[in-house]
Amino acid sequence: MPTGRQLGRATAITLVAGTVGGAALLAGEAVIARSRRYAQPEMGLALRTTMGPPTAPPLRLVLMGDSSSMGVGVEQLADTVGGQLATMLAEGTPALPPRHVQLSSVGVSGSRSTDLATQVARALLGGRPDVAVILIGANDATTLRRPTESAAYLGAAVRRLRDAGVEVVVGTCPDLGAVRAIAPPLRQVTGWLGRRMGRAQAKAVRAAGGTVVDLAGETGAVFRADAGTLCYDGFHPSADGYRVWAHALLPAVIHAAVPTSR
């Protein structure tokens, strides 16, 4: 029978081999994920339009953040998260009568939280927005940025918008464990990174006076269960996926849009 020392050595060798093998597997999956063909920004999708009765009270809505704020993955403005939010706000809801929505986006595909300062400056040019919806975090998580550092940049952007009188709704990092462009077990690791990023974001946004919508918590189960919520690349949302996000964001956007004594 093997001695305790031999068993300990065998266990150590097994653990090291497992660790090395696991690291190699994750590295290989990362290379495959990076080499996939992903959806690109549709240049014909100019996110600048108006919707709703011209005589209705105006509502300036601006989308900020990464590719999701631009609607990468779909081909029609109406299918983007901004387009779907604008449509619902223009039609009116029990909590908010119809609005004449002026929709725009200053988002840039591939953006991380460090890029938000430039987007805020662009959003504040000309007419001040009434409500800004920020969708950010996926690129911070997948490029292994420190959550506290990324969240600090996001918090600074929210605070700057709030100081300018803009209501801010932030959709935190979506459920990266639902994306099918990344194979397990890297998918699970990426999902954990996304959840960690989302928690840091939520804390920073609340401290800066913004409203948080936990996209991973509120919509992740739907994305995991329904492959149709992602477009052909298995990473960006489809029209159905953006619709799920829009419905999750809508209550917070309505609350921000309701006239108050602020």
C-alpha cells in the first residue's frame, strides 16, 4: 500500500496537473472566443430619431455605453434597446402618458467605463437630456479590469450627469454566463467576473445618485433558457434579447421621466 507521503505526493501532482490542464483549457477557449466572428455596428442604424405625438410633452432620452447601447446585433432601430424603450414611452403606459421622445445615442462599440467621460461630454452638448440610460460593463469584465476601478469611472460619469440635472438609469453588466460564444468552463468563469463587476457598479451608481437595474439578476435566467435572445454571434442580444432588457429598464426609466419637484 502507498505511504502517506506517497499519497500526498500523488495528490499534489494530480492537483498541479489539473491546474495546468484547466489553465490550458481556459486559455484555448479564450483564443477560440476571440477569433469568432462577432456582429459589427450597423452604420445605417443612426440612433437619432423622434417618436410619439408632436403635441405630447417632450422627453429627451440618450443611450450611452458599449455596443448594446447602439443595438449591435440587430438591423433596425426599432429593435434596439433604445428604440424599444422610445416606442413604449411614446405610446404611453399606465404610469406615464405618451411622450414625444427624442432618442439619441452616444454609445461606442467596445467601450469600457473609462470611455464614459467622453460620452458624457457629447451627451451634454446642445439640448440637455432628461434621462440617460447607460449600458456598460461587459468589456470591463472580459478584459479583466478591476471592478472597483471600472465602477469608479462609471460613478464619476453618473455624478457628472446628475450634477447637470440629468436623471440616470444604469443597466449593470449583463449575465455573461448566458453567452453562447464562450464555451464552458470559461463561460462560468466569465459569468462570475460579470457578476462581480455588476455588484461594484451598483454600489458606485447608487452612491452617485443614479438608479440601478440589475440586468444579470433580472434577465439572466431568460437569456440562459432561450438561445433566441442572442443574435447569430452568440454574444450580442437579438431583437428579442433587447426587448427583454427594455422591459427590465422601463420601470426605472418611467420613474426617472415622471415630473417631480426635483
